[in-house]
Amino acid sequence: MGTQQQHQLEQDDELEYQRDHHASEAGLVQGLRKDDLEIEALDPKKKTKYEEEEEKENLGLEEELSVERIFEQQIVPSWKEQLTVRAFFISFVLSVLFSVIVMKLNLTTGIIPSLNVSAGLLGFFFVRTWTKFLDRCGLLKQPFTRQENTVIQTCVVASSGIAFSGGFGNYLFGMSARIAQQSTDNSTSDIKDPGLLWFIGFLFVVSFLGLFSVVPLRKIMIIDFKLTYPSGTATAHLINSFHTPQGAKLAKKQVKELGKFFSFSFLWGFFQWFYTAGSDCGFASFPTIGLKAYQNKFFFDFSATYVGVGMICPYIVNISVLLGGILSWGLMWPLIENRSGDWYSNELSPKSMNGLQGYKVFIAIAMILGDGLYNFLKVLSRTLIPLQSQLRAKDVNNILPIEDQVSPAVISALSYDDQRRTQLFLKDQIPAWFAVGGYVAIAAVSIATVPHIFPQLKWYYILVIYLFAPSLAFCNAYGCGLTDWSLASTYGKVAIFMIGAWAGSAHGGVLAGLAACGVMMNIVSTASDLTQDFKTGYLTLASPRSMFVSQVIGTAMGCVISPCVFWLFYKAFNDLGTPKSAYPAPFAVVYRNMAILGVEGFKSLPKHCLLLCTVFFCAAILTNVIKDCIGNKRARFVPLPVAMAVPFYLGSYFAIDMCIGSLIVFLWERVNKAKADAFVPAVASGLICGDGIWTLPASILALAGVKPPICMRFLSRAENDRVTTFLTGKA
């Protein structure tokens, strides 16, 4: 009997772990191929209710299938009560934490996993701890609800998202003289060096338009079209599970693991700092697989951050990055380097874009553009075809999808959960006049203000962008609902080429293109983010008004926090943005050279580079075609071109870290899959957060002029003999 009970408990635990893991594994990578994530567990068509009920009966579980019946006895607070002071205080603290982490990732490799799980988990933990303390003291006036948890989640993600969409690792920093020196142009007119005040001002006038552009369409997206928004759905399931007794117990265990690995990662970063007194010093320069491999960027750099990133990212992302490093640094660059003197001059600086560096950057750009173009067209077709079908269905029923009306066809077959969610989602309306008026007012301010920040970006360029922006924001939000993939960076690249070519090289086309990228990217990015939040709010009964207000406040926080965090990095690390720096900002060089390519055409490319770019551009498209044609079962083994392109410029050192993270997850799943599913996101988040937060004291020490006491450097035997001879004076 004892054995049977133990077996039953193991089954129950495994089911509990798997349910929470399914809520956390979707939408874990920004800027990469999100449609490659394994989110089948979120598909509502995967199991019928009868199958789920039968399975739970067989397992002896007495859990209700309806999520909302679990919370039926709880009163849903009004939208104003969901917006609490403690929620925004916790949001501010977590926003600083995650902005530092995102900024570090943005300035190192540009590969940024979604930190939604960590934000939801830490928000739940801090507020629940605080409310328990007040409750014991008899001072608790308002209990902690899942709606308030959703507000925290929304605010933190909106704020830390500015650290990516704000362009600190790509288009804004790409305007600087430091990045221009590494590019093909020698112009001094297309340069604008970083400044804290103009950063904040620019972000404030361009970051809110996307929010107002999709507000009138929220009912169409969420209720009429029933778009999935896998990341928003996953976040909602996670928050709902936290506020059940079983979910609270699991969350407590996850926070404990996160804290344990956070401490380890922070202390490991502190320990490594002591050995980094000079360039190429410390564990980050450890030639783990030989000095020759180290020269070609193949080594393990003991980064807890990228081991954690590798644990979160799907296997195919990590393998793709490693394959890209092997193809470029292991094969192509040594072969091209052997052609020096023929393909390019031997006398060029290693940083010159007319030499080997040009091949590294422009071939990576070709792969990114090929992958982006194919997926832009694919997502656009997947967006427009279903949209046309759904609008035809509306015409047949003579029902217009306006925001204050719910179609009888939808009402008739709703489940209890859907009825309750729909009722509350439509209860607190955001007037259409408010959204339209807000968009027009902010657009007018932006058109008048941005040309003063960037004189090269004329007011009529911005007007044209804002005329097309609502349509593009809708397409991006709709496509994100279908595929869980935002094309914000792709729309930004389109703006670079179109506005840059329109302005021309004689009128500052490079700077105009980069600034236009920022305007476009912020609009479409915040639009899809807000729609995701509406989906999360719909599933947790959070009011659309509280979601909108939380997104606005989070965006405002991000417009101040992210520039300040970047400014701290910029002042603390004098070599930030250079290839051998700890923070090389690779996409800043990539984006600037895209702008140069759009303005000057192919004349800026070194010899045979255009041919190689064409080959890799076509190869990226062909790889995607093959991936989409062979079915999901085999497609998961096809590498991702955009992930392969990242190490072309940087090298493979971080790919090895990420693959070690994948290996840890693989072995953990082999030993105990249920616990691996439950605790991998928490452990990975702890590794990322601890190492990321160490950056703050490291930056403060650098600003204060405190330097590490030891330089740990690795030399070959011959170099060591020469150093010894020099120091001792003995032959």
C-alpha cells in the first residue's frame, strides 16, 4: 500500500511540475526565431476537455477543469484597486534589476531570452512575503491578487523591454563615433555621440505611440479572432497557478532555487573580478581547448550568464550558434585571411571594414536580412490570409467587430471561463476617441521634437512613418498572436533602408536611417507587447484599463531607467563597443553598416564580399524554405540562420557556454524530467540575474578607479620563456 501511495504522489508531483513548466517554456527568446520554440503544450486543441477529465480521473485527481471556478469565491478588484503603490514599487525595483541584465546581454551578444517567468516569479515572491508580514502584524488592508501580480508582470516587462527596443545595443549606439570608426564610412556628419538627456527625450516621444495604436483593436484581437498569443497565455497560466495552494508551494521552491543560484552566480562574478587587472586577463580569457582555438574564439569563458541563457534557449538555438561559429571562425575566416594581399591589403587595420572585418560584418548582415525577409513575408501571409477569412465570416453574419459588441455566435458556445473572462474584459472600456486622440497628440509632439534631436530626420519622414505605423503595428500584433514572434527589428531594418535611401548620403542618410529605425521599432514593439498583455489580463481577469496604465507607467520607467543603466556602462567601461571589449555591442556595428549599405549601395563592400553575401542571403532563405517544407518533426533539426549569423562577428565562446547549459538541461531531464521541467527556468534565471547584478558593483568600482589586484593571463611555452628571460635578465 505504501508503495502505491508513493507512486501516486510521484505521479501527482510530475503532473504539477509539467503543468507549471508548460506555462513557462513558451516565448523565451527576443530577436530570434520564436516560432521554433516548442509551445505545443499551449495549444488548446491538443487535448479535448473529455480527454483531460478522463486522464485526471485515472490519476485520482479531484481538480476542477475550470480555472475560474477555482477563483469563483474571490472578488475581482476594480481596475483602480489593481493598481497599487506596492505593485509599482516592486515593479520599479525589478525593472532596475532586469534592465541591467537585458543591457548586459544586449551589449555582449544581443541574444536575449525572455525573462517573463523570472519577473512573474519574483513579483509574486516579494509581494506575497510583504503581505504575509503585514497580515501577521494585523496591518494588511488589501490582499495580494493575481490581477495585481499581472500588473507587476506587465510593468516590469514593459520597462525592461525598453533596454532592448531603445536601441542601446544597435541603432542608437550605432550613431556614435566609436562605432563609426569600425564601419566603412569616414563621415563626421553622420555621427551623434551618446548623451543621457537626449536619450531620455527621444525615448519619451517615440515609445508611447504603439500603445495607443492598438487599443481600439483589443476586442478584435482577443475575443473575436481568439488569437493565441502563446507567451501571454503562458504568463497567465503561470500567474494563475501561483495563486492556487499547490502553485504557491511550487513557487516557493522555485524561488529558493533561484536565490541559491543567484548567490552562487553573484559570488562567482565577484571572484573572477580579482583576476582581471588587464586586457585578456582572468577566467574569461581561459584557453580551455588550446591557444590556437582561443585565437579563433573557441573557448569556455566561465560565464554564468550564458550558461543560464543556454539552459533557457531551445536546443536548436544553441546548436545553431555553435554551427555558425564553426563555419565562420573555424573555416571561412582562416581561408579568407589566407587571401590577404589579393582580396584586401595586408596593410589595413584589423578593424577596417575594407579588410577581414568587412567580410565578418556584411556576411552576417546578409544572413540576418535573408532570414528576416523570408519570415517577414511568411508571417505577413499567415497574418493576412486568416484575417481575410475571419473578416469574410464577419460579413456573412453581418456583424462588425467593433469593441463594444460581442457577436451572438461567440456568446452561444462559450465555456464558463470564457463567459466570465469576456464579461470582465468588456466591462472596463478604453474609449476609441481617447486612443485616437492620444495617438494624434503624441505623433504631433514627436514630429515637432525628433527633428531637433536628429536634424537629418526631416519632419515629413516621420509623418510618413506615422501614417503607415498603425497598419504595421496591427500586422505585427496580429502576427505575434499567431506565431508568438514579433518582427519589430525587421520593421526597423526596413525603415533603415527606405528612409536612408530617401535622405541620401549628402543629407545624412546614415543617421536618418538609424533614427527612423528607432521610431518604427518602438511603435511596432510596444504594440505587440501591449496586445500580449491584454491576452494575459484576459486570462487572469485583470482589467484592460489596468493593463494599459501599467504598460504606460512601465514604459515611462523604462525611458528613464534604461538610458541611466546604459550611461553607467558607457562611463564605467571606456572600451565599450570595441571588438575586444567585454561589451563589444556587435549589433551596433551591424546596424550602422546596414544604414551605410542602404545609402551608398554595394560600393562599400570589399572584394568578392558581394558574391559571398549573395550566397549566404540565398542560403538563409533556402534553409527556411526547407525547414517549413519537411514538417515539424524534422524541422526541429534544421539550424536557424539568424542564430548562426551572431557568432560570425563575435566568435563562438558564448556558444560553448550556451551548449554547456543545454547539456546540463539534457542530463537533468534524463535523471528526473519532472523536476527539471519545474526548476530549469528558476536555476537559469538565478545564474543570469546573479551575474547580471554583479555588473552594477563592478561598474561602480570602475567609476571609482578601483582596479583588480591580479592579472591571470595564459601564454605559450615560448612566450613564457621570453617573458622569464626579460624579467630575470638571464639568457
